[in-house]
Amino acid sequence: MKIERIHLTLGLVWLLAGMTLGQIMGESGDHGQLPTHAHIMLVGGVLSILWAILYRAFAFRQGVLAWIQTLAHHLGAAGMVYSLFNMYGGGQPNMALFGPMIGISGLLVMISVLLILIQSFLNRN
Ligand code: HEM
Ligand code: HEM
């Protein structure tokens, strides 16, 4: 499967998941998960679909770099969302676990952005 198709499909799934959480927030009147919703929509959904468009528009290479970028982005997004969901779920979150987890997940998302920058330099067309 082409990298851009993976980003597009997962991005649309992220959007549906985030909108479902948005609906639950709206119906319950409890907006406590706003940070989780915002990052599902923007990091999971919008950025993934942007990556799909960039891979297609600039004919980015589909090799090892692209696979690492895809893995870093979606694992990072999932780690961020899982941590945020637990941190904003009420109660006493285990910050010894979710603190470092969100840090590492954020780093993965940043690595994915760096790899997109490298791809853009590799394909100067
Ligand atoms: C089914 C569709 C959606 C529903 C039901 C929904 C619901 C919500 C709710 C209830 C809030 C909390 C508002 C507040 O407490 O201030 C919120 C915030 C937010 N939503 Fe959505 N949303 C939807 C779609 C979207 C989409 C498509 C995006 C972006 C692509 C998005 C991005 C955001 C962001 C960034 C915030 C945080 C805004 C802030 O920081 O104040 N949402 N949404
Ligand atoms: C390295 C990755 C990232 C980290 C560690 C991170 C962390 C955070 C934190 C700590 C907040 C404040 C949450 C609060 O209100 O308590 C926040 C808010 C926000 N972030 Fe991020 N973020 C990251 C990436 C992004 C990206 C890539 C986007 C958009 C594409 C984004 C969009 C937002 C928005 C719209 C808010 C305001 C909504 C809210 O209050 O939750 N973030 N982020």
C-alpha cells in the first residue's frame, strides 16, 4: 500500500474518532476532554491528511524514511491521545507514567515532522 493512502485512511479514522469524542462532550456537557479531542482532530486527523497530500503533491520517496515517518507520526499521535485521555479523564492520573509517555509521544510527532522536512529537501521538484 502507498504511504499516502495509509496516511489518508488513518487520518480519516482519526477524524471520525475525534468527532465521536466531540459528540460525547457536546451531549454530556462535560468538555473535560477538550485537549484530547483537539489533538485527535489536529495531530491525528488534519496532519495525517496533510502528510497524504504532501506525499502525493511533491512525490516524496516511498522508502524506509517514509515508513519510519508514518510509524513515528501515528504511534506518536496514539501515545499522545492515550496519555491525554487518561490525564483529563478525572480522578488521579498516574503522572509517573503519563508524563513521560506524553513527552516521548510528542517527540515521535516532532521526529515525523523533521522527516517530512528531510523528504522535502530530497525531492526539490
Ligand atoms: C462532530 C464534530 C465535532 C464536535 C461534536 C465537536 C465538539 C467539540 C466540543 C464540545 C468542544 C469543546 C468546546 C469548549 O469547551 O470550548 C470542541 C473543541 C475543539 N474542537 Fe471540536 N468538535 C467537532 C469537530 C471538530 C473538528 C472538525 C475540528 C478540527 C479539525 C475540531 C477541533 C476542535 C478544537 C481545536 C477544539 C479546542 C478549541 C479550544 O482550544 O478552545 N473539532 N469540539
Ligand atoms: C509535540 C507535540 C505536542 C505536544 C507535547 C502538545 C502539548 C499541548 C499541551 C500541553 C496543551 C495544553 C493543554 C491544556 O489546555 O491543558 C496543548 C494545547 C493545544 N494543542 Fe498541542 N501539543 C503538541 C502538538 C500539537 C499539534 C501538532 C497541534 C496542531 C496541529 C496542536 C494543537 C493544540 C491546540 C489547538 C491546543 C489548544 C486546545 C487545548 O487547550 O487543548 N498541538 N498542546
